[in-house]
Amino acid sequence: MSPLNRRRVANFKANRRGYISLYIFLILFSLSIFSEFLANDKPILIYFDGSFLFPVVKSYPETRFGGEFPTEADYGDPFVVELIEERGWAIWPLIPYSYDTVVFGRPAPASPSKKNWLGTDDQSRDVLARLIYGFRISLLFGLILTLFSSIIGVSAGAVQGFFGGWIDLLFQRFMEIWQSMPRLYLLIIFASVVQPSFWWLLGILLLFNWMGYVGVVRAEFLRARNFDFVRAARGLGVSNVVIMYKHILPNAMVATITFLPFNLGGAITLLTGLDFLGFGLPPGSASLGEMITQGRNNLHAPWLGLTSFITLAIMLILLIFIGEAVRDAFDPRKTLATSKE
């Protein structure tokens, strides 16, 4: 690691609030990746007739356990449970419900209890299970959208700033027209024609989300393209692509990296807002926005809105603190101050 990067890491760690927030965020994200092992209506591991089975990973028919039907076994059925217990044992997740598991025998929505720690929603589904899966979907959606938006935006800004002239002019006019397109109205129109899905929604938002990165990268390339080291590289016959992505881009990425945590938070909020309005993920998906909608429609069940709101607030607060720490890490004044010390 170069001395500059070591100073940046030291500056990041010096911001204790952001450093601790990063650890908490990584722990929560890692847990959410393995949601199926935390909340599921299928056992994690089954030992049956001398064999180990993994229902979370692979589907098994009921006949595998001595049942009558060739369809996938319903592990919540007392008959199947009895068959497994007679000739083996099973290890269940901490929460024996998936995001779409219907809890029978209780009113809908039901208040928190020992069986359902955060209660159930208006369709008798466990709130905690839906919260865990919804947290994962929100994070993955935000990460993918932020990643691809930054790739497209940085590439477009690099081309504009490096070549300038009529290329820059055409790109700028195109962006002015494209930015004026009403995203929400387009989503409403598309939602009335096509059934929304995770990837469909991601593609629509990606068409517009990349433009926020262009301005910063373009300005850095316009400034750096006339520096002496760029002229020297051109004189040595280095190609434009190598100059752009090896010599100028690392400097331009400093400002872009500081924006990423905030843009990730914005992407998560955008998905939550669309789900709240009914133009987001398909009905039945585990979604924080859909849970907030349930809280609005069921004011007599405050646990529905509060749990999703608190989860979203914690997620955004962590990202803001991480973003502040990243900003401090790449702040040249703090880097210089550290080097003087």
C-alpha cells in the first residue's frame, strides 16, 4: 500500500463514528446475504435414514421422507414433521418463517409475541422474516444500481472531459434533454404495460441514475487533460485509452468515491419510495416500502410501520456516517495535516 493510501486509511479510522458504522453495516449486510439460513420455513439440515439433506439449498419431494405426494415437502405440515422425527432429526433456522410464509391460527395483523417477535402483517406473514429479506433486497438493489450507474457515469464523464469540443457539446445537450424526462411518469406508464420486477426496475432507474456522476468526472478530466504528465504521455505515443483510465481516472475517482455511500443511500430511499407508491417491486415481495404502506393502512398495528421505518433509518444513518468518514479520508487537507504530524 502506498504512503498516500495508508494516510487515507488512517484518516478513515480516525473518524470513529464512520469506522464503527462500517463494521456494523458489513455485519448486517453479511447476515442479510444468508437470510435463508436465518429466516425460513425449511430446515437448514435434516438427518434422515443415514443421509444428510439440505432443504434450504435443494428441494426434496414428500416421498423422500416416506410421504405420499411427489411434490415438494411441506416442512410445516405436522405429518411431514412426524415422519422426519421418527427416522432422523432436523435443525431449523432461528426464525421458522420465510418472507411469504402464512402464519395460521392468529389474527391478521397480530401483535408481537414469543412466536412472532415483531408480530405479523395484514396477510399473516411474519414481520421479522420480511424485514430481513427486505433489508437484503434494498441493499442489493442499491449496490447494483450504484455500481453500474458509477461505471456508466464515470465513463461518460471521462469521454466528455478528455476529448472536449463537439463530443462534449453533444453529450451535454443530450444530458440536458434526458434529465428533463419525468422518471416517475415513465415508471407509471411502464408499470401499466409490463409487470414490474427487480431487474426491470433496476434497468429503468439505471437509464437516469448515471448522470449524477458525469459532472464531477468531466470537470476533473477537463482540468487534467492539459497537465504536463498527460502531454508527456502523448509525446511518448501512449494511447488515449491508457491516458484516460491509467493516468487521469485515479485522480478523478477521488471525488466519485466520496459520493458513493450517499448515492447508495439515495438508491435505497428511491426503491422504498417507489414501493410505497406501488410502482416498485412486484406485490408480495419483501420490501421496506411495502411494509411502510401496511403501517399506513393499519394504524392500529403500529409495529408494522415502526419496524420498517426504524430499519430504513438505521441503514441510512450508517451510510451517512460511512460517507462522512470516506470524505475525511480523501480530504487533501486532512491528508496533509496527517503527513505534517
